[in-house]
Amino acid sequence: MPIGAGKYDGICSFVRIETEAVAAIVLVIGGNRGSGFSVQTTNAAIQQELPRMLEVMAQEIRTSLDPEQEGGSGVH
């Protein structure tokens, strides 16, 4: 995870503050500043756990897109 402010850090701050969240992740694909992401958290444990959490999310997305899996949409 990059250290310091990124190009979408201000937007990530807005999301975290407005939602009163412990952590926020903003992922932008093809935005007006290009693609990028920002992560903010005040909890070191979340920061350490983030790679595993993202891997779980990626697997859930893959499963939901697989027409062979129960509940999969098969949309690619």
C-alpha cells in the first residue's frame, strides 16, 4: 500500500469522514485523474489485514462471475 497522499486521497477522506468509517478504500478506473486508489484507516490491524480482505473480495467476485458456480451470473 503506498504511503502518503495519492491523487484520490481527498475523495477517500470525504468518504471516510462522511460515513464515520474506521477505514475507506476508493478505487477509480478511468477517472478524470486517471486510474488509482486511496486507502485510509486509523486502525493498524485493518491496514495489516487489508491484503487478505482484498483477496477474499477478489475470489467472491470471480465466483459470482462464474456460470458454473451456484449463484454465478456468468456475466463477463
